[in-house]
Amino acid sequence: MPSLKDLKTRIISVKSTQKITSAMKMVAAAKLRRAQEGAEEARPYAERMARMLNSVAKSFEGQKGGAKMLAGTGSDQTHLIIVATADRGLCGGFNGSIVRESRRMTRDLKAEGKTVKLMFVGRKGRDVMRREFAADIVHEVTGIGRTGVTFAEARDVAGKVTEMFEAGEFDVCTFIFNRFKSAMTQIVTRQQLIPFAAVEADGEAGESQEKDTGPKATYIFEPEESEILAELLPRNLSTQVFQALLENSASEHGARMTAMDSATRNAGEMIDKLTLTYNRQRQAVITKELIEIISGAEAL
């Protein structure tokens, strides 16, 4: 049985922890509001660009000499997986769910005899997966979104991916992140970036957003199609990466707010239990001292 001093020290310690988790919850709630607004505002633009490029891609089906980002390299032997996690913990299962999906995809591809390369956006995913796949890591980026995700940061990530693709270092690129649904719900999403695959509103990739209900559109390019696509495809890649990072940031703050709210409530319950134990033990000590005093007086 711990002493009264030990119980009092534990109560003070838990109260201090409760203050910290409560403050972190409020900070996460404020950041979530901004991140959620950013993600929701960017969705229509990213989805519309993906839909337009999907229509363009259909117009080039069966044609030779098309842009590689649309048509692919003709092989799927080498895969680049971009794993987006947080730089910090204390956000519930946010990082763990992304790492599990990334590990599963990596193992499945390796079991099929594919070559896998890993790029990490965020420290937590890198720290966990390098224990098993250290030899497959080709690039890592940390510090994104400390004051909010910016398009410049997404453009830097997309630029590295484009550089690697043009150098022939991979055939297929997939982005794994959490799509924001609510503060309590985040959806682990695989989004294929190269070759381009349309993304539906619910986050599923590889299927068209529009059903084929009529003839395919015919596009007339001015200037040459190669010049337009050379500018449009890297811009679309930056846009899709930016949207994914915004979704991931909102999911992180939502998960952290929920985790800190749960931690604050658990701390409150622990304080109540410790306080009850402290009061009972203090009452027992007082009762014992009174009995000793009365017994001593009777002996005299």
C-alpha cells in the first residue's frame, strides 16, 4: 500500500499531465479547424483537374508516343511508394494505420517479385519502417506542415518524384496517406500518381469519376499537345500531392485532438480514483492515531 505522500505526489503528477493534454487538445482543435478548411477548399480543384486529365488520358488510349506520366513506361516492375506520416506522435492510431498499410503493400509487391523503393514524408513512418526496409529507402522529407502545408512544399516533393521518374528510377508511384473524414475518422488511402489514375471523391483511385455514357471527347491542342502536357502533368502531380498532404495534415490534427481528449478524460478518472484512495487511507491513519491516543489515556 503506497503511503499518503506517494499518493499525493501521484495526484499532483497526474494533474500536471491532465493540464498538458488539455492544452494539446485545444491547440490541435485550433489547427484542425484551419487544416480542415484548407483540405475542403482544395478538394474541388484537385478533383476537377483529375477528372479533366482522366478525359484527356482516355482520348490517347491506344496511341503510341503519349506522355509517360499518362501512359506509363509499359512496365510495373519498379514501384515507388510515398509514405506520408507525422513528424510527431501523440495522435492515436494515425501513424500506425499508415505504416501498416505501407508495410502490407511493400511486402505484397516484394512477394510478387517487384522492386520497391520508399520515400517518406514525415519522421514517424521512416523511423518505424527503416527497421525492416532500410535498404529500400531512397529519399525522406521532414518538417512539412509545421505552420500549415504550403503548395511550395508539395511542389518540392512532386519535383523530386518527377526527377526520379524522368531518370527511369521507377515505373509506378503510389502515395499512401490518411484522407480526412471527421475528427474521429480517417481513411487510409492509396493513390496512384504515376501513371495517372483518376481519384474519386471518396478517395478510391484507378476508376473514372465519370461513367462512360457517350462517345469520347476529341481534344485539339494549341500549341502542340506535348508542350501542354509537359506543363500540365507536373502541375497536376503537384496538385495531387498538395491535396494529399492537406488531407493528411487535417487527419493528423483530428486524430491528435481525439487522442488528447481521451487522455484528458482518463487522467480525470485516475485523479478521482487516487483521491478516493488517498482520503480512505488518510481516514484510516487518523482513526488509528485516535485509537492509540485513547488506549494510552486509558492505560494511564
